[in-house]
Amino acid sequence: MPQLGQGILKGMGITLKHLFDKKITRQYPEYKRDLGERSRGMLTVDMDRCIACLQCMRICPDHCISIEQTKRDADGSGKAKPYAVGFVIDDSRCMYCSLCVEVCPVNCIYHTEEFEAQAYNRLELARQFGERPVDPTIDPRPAVKKKKPAEKAAAGKGAKAAADGYGAPKKAPKRAPKKDTAA
């Protein structure tokens, strides 16, 4: 039978052992720890290289990226190309998955070593890039294309199966009546 108070004595023994060890205190704000090579900090954008392809905005699962674009003849070729005039990254929504970094064709969006995002108001965590500010309160989810009523009817199971020839229940072929051969 275990003796009463044995667990408390064991715990106090560990506490007394560590009481006289050398203390390790890290002065965090002044001396920061070295981050790993693949650590993911806050996102930033190089607006000079951005081609406003909107791929980062489409792939983001949290919808934390908002881009406002316009067409502009920047290189003087006479052909207007998409140009990002406003770019917002909302760090309060971002989960640092790095999907936007991987999908960017010109590598203009990337993670920095900065990881300390603090603010008194959630809207202060929406960082603006570009010439024109974008409203961070508007949800940047890409618009979903709505089907026309004619497409909805054609997309039904029966219509699609009939058009394909697959999936529709087939009738069994009629058999000829059996003749009585017992005579």
C-alpha cells in the first residue's frame, strides 16, 4: 500500500534540485533567437515585380490577400497590361501556409524574418502595399461564377446521363415468349 504524501515529497525534491541550478534568462526583445532556414515570418510584396496575376489571392485558403488592379501601359509598348495598384495582406487571417509564395510566377511575394505582429485593433494588422489603399474590411473572396438557368437544367443528373448515354437506367430487352416443347 502506497504511503500518503509520497508524491508530494517526490515533487518537492525535484523543485529543490532545480532551485539551486544556474538560471537561464533570455532577454527576449533585445536578444532574439536565430530563426531556422525555413522559418516563415510575415508576408511582404515587391510591388515593382508584381504582375497582378491574382494567383496568390485565388489560392489563399484564408482569403487574407486583397488585390486591386487596373490595366496600364507601363513599358510603352502600346498594349495595356494588368497592374496592381493596391495590395493588402491581412496578418490577422494569415496562417503562413506559403501557398501564395509557391504559386507566384515572378516571386514577388515572400516571407520575411519578422514574425511579431501585434496591434490593439485587428484592422491594424492589415498591411497596405501599392499606390491606392484597399479597404481591409471587405472580404476578398474571389467571386464565384453563377450558372445560368439553362445550364442548371442541363447539369441535372437525368439530362447529363441522357446526353452521355451513361448512368441512365436501361430497360431490359424484351424476350420472345417460350414455346412449349413438351409435346
